[in-house]
Amino acid sequence: MSNYDPKAETGVPVESVGSLPRPSSLQAAYAAYDAGDIDKAALEAEQDAAVRDSITKLEATGSPIISDGEQRWSSFATYPITDTLAGTGLADHLAPTGGQFFAIFSDGHGRQLPRLTGGPFRYQTYAADTLKKSIDLASKPMKQAVISPSMLALLYPLGESIDGYSQDDFEADLMNEAEKDIRKAFDIGAVRVSMDFTEGRLATRADPRNPWTGANMLGHFIDLINGVLDRFTAEERADIGIHTCPGGDRDAVHSADVPYNNLLPELFKLNAGYFLIQLASERDKDPAYQSIGEHLRDEQTAFLGVINPLNPRIESAQEVSDALVRAANFIPKERLGATDDCGFSPFSIDEKPNHGSPDYAREVAFQKITNRVAGAKMAAEALGVG
């Protein structure tokens, strides 16, 4: 494992969730690739340019740890199994239609998964495969986001069985692949790996349009994730995080109306070392702070969302500091960190309607991250930590 110290530069540690808005030129390249108008090499050239720009601008924010903004992924959820959201380059044993919606968002649009048709289940792309292309471009330590096994568990048809490939067999393969995804990211050089668990809050919603949400799956999701985390040592788990949020796509959410305490008491049963927790956009923050403080274990750190990626208004460093200082009334200050509510754009095709364009949203994101870093330093001074 690395010797990275999250508190060394900012006192209150900071970390991004992962994604940045893709430039409009890259979004157009994804569409052209799906249409067959350009080849994969041309798409990869646009991805490479977006990654270089992302790393340069993230390093300029002053953040001590960066990512590549997931510019080489079409989706935070399906990067292991397909090249694009439209299903170009879909992995074996998957059908592009008939899968479950992992989420239906507040503006009415949904994001649908492919459907598993057989086994064995294997990733065709690991997070490390794209990190390997990015890491030599960075002069600062890099983190890597990965998808949770609970999200990909939704590939298996709800309430059905697949001839010759049971759900138990599938989930055994799935956990093996999820473990491999994390280990390969560390092997390539990531100093931190966080697992996206946006389906956690949604699992307590019971949306009649989306049957899996009413199937009481939260406990099973936690068991799946812990089944992976428990394969790592306590020292290794200190650098493995869990991210939770109520979604963030096209500036819309999928579960912000679900009471947070449906999830929070269960969240910290996950045997992760740290958590990236949406809070900036939460209307009633104090009960969430209190719940986090009550359930966070001694060996765990809570990185609180102090930036709202869905709102183009740029939070000031003072606002960030004030939120962290307020949270310290409920959560031990030595176990507080600062993050963004969600990735800034988890999908490659995201018009960012509240912002007006993905290019403007991209510039706003860098300004927000700059202020998050500055605000964390201010909070560290006010709280006497670091």
C-alpha cells in the first residue's frame, strides 16, 4: 500500500468522488463512435485530450489527490462491460435490451443496464486499464473510483433464473471481479480506491416504476460489498472508500426525497476505511451529521459533501469551511473530510441543463474544487486539526 497521508497538505483531508463533465467535443465523439462515423482510435484520441486537460486543471486546484475525471468511461456503472452507454462494445453474455433500470431520475429520464443472459461473468475492462493510461500524466497522487458489486448485481434478472447460471454462481463471479478491480487499481499506482454505491439510498425507496427498489435489497447489497471488502486487510481497507449520493445525471437526482436515515445507520456497517457522503444538497443537514457521528466507527473517516455538482453556483471557501465546522459539532473533527456530493458527471452524455453546457459545467467544476480545497484548509485552522 502507499504512504499517502490524506491530512498532510490540508489538515482536513479532501478527495473528489471521481467524474468530471466531458467536454462537448468528447461527447460528440462518443455519439459519432456509436453511429459508426469514427473508429475507436479517434474516440481514444479525444479521450486522451480530455484526460490531459482534466489532470492539468485538477492539479491547478491545489488538491493533493486527483483523478482522471473518468473521461475514458462512458459510465461510472458500466465501464467494465461496455464501451458506450448505447451498448457499443458490449461484453459477452449480455443483451443490450431488457435489463433493469438502475435508476429513474427526478426529471423523468432513466438509465438502463444491459441484461445478463448467461455465464461466466467477467469484466472486459478494469478501472486499472484506463488508470494505466493516465497515471504517468500526473505529478500528484491519483485515486481511482470503481463500481460496486451491488450495482452490477442488478444485471441478473429480478425474480428470474438463467438456465445453467444461478444467481449465486453469478454473484460469486461478480465478487471475484470486483476484488480484482480494486487490487489492479492499487497495483497500477492508485493511492486510494473508492467504490460508487449510489444505489444504496435508492434501495430504500420502493419506486413502483422500478421494481428492484421495492425488493428490500439494501441488506443484500451490504453483504455483497462486505464480501469483497473482507478479502482485504485492515491496513488495505483504510484506503478503500464508499461513495453514496442520491444520484446526479443531467443535473437531476433519483433518491433525494428518500429519508437519509433509511440508509445512514446501515452504511457504516460496510467495512470500508472512509466514506464520501453527499450532504451539500441535503436540505436538513444536522440530523444527517448526527446520524453519521453516532454510527461512524472509530477506524472510519467521513468525507462530507460540501460542493453541489448539480448547481452552477460556486460555493465560497468560507461556505465550505462553515459547513465542516458545523459538522464537527456532531462528528469528531479528526475523522472529518471534504468532498463533492457526487461525481460531476457520471455519464459520458450529459448536457448539464442547469449549467447551459457541459463545457461551462466543466469550468465551474474546477472552480468549485479549488474552493473546496481552500475551505478545508480554513476549517482545519478553525478546528485546530492537521
